[in-house]
Amino acid sequence: MTKTITLHPSRIGCPSLPGTMKGIISSMPGVKDVKVRYEERSLDITLDDEQISGEEIVKKIGQELGLAMEIGETHGTKEGSVANTCPM
């Protein structure tokens, strides 16, 4: 079933970081679409939850970039707090 989740990275301060995350997530099987929301410091991910889970995406980002993520359903509002520092 297709659903949309919102990820809130622990850090998203660098201008290149959202694009890097989008590229990693977009290449994963089952991911249909990734939208970066800079103002909310989050990513909306449309996925087929029969092929991939939000937890698998979070694990991959953690392995690739060393970032922690919070997962929330898409409501159009920011959930949780996000640090404003660049990890690079």
C-alpha cells in the first residue's frame, strides 16, 4: 500500500545535505517520491510499505550519513525538534 511519511533529520543545516538524502532515499526500492521541505526541515517520502518501511529508510540514512531521524505521518506541520548544525 502506498503511504507518505515525514522524516525529520537530526541535522539538516548544510545546503547540500537534503539533496544527498533525497538521492539516497530515491534510489531505494519501493520509494515512489521524495520531497524536501527546507522551511520545516523535513522530507516527505511516498513509499510502498509492502516493499520498504520508514525504519529501513532511517537505518540507511544513519549508515550513509550518520544522521538520526524521527518518523511521523505527514500532517503538513513540523513535529519534534531539529538541530540546525552541519555534520560536514
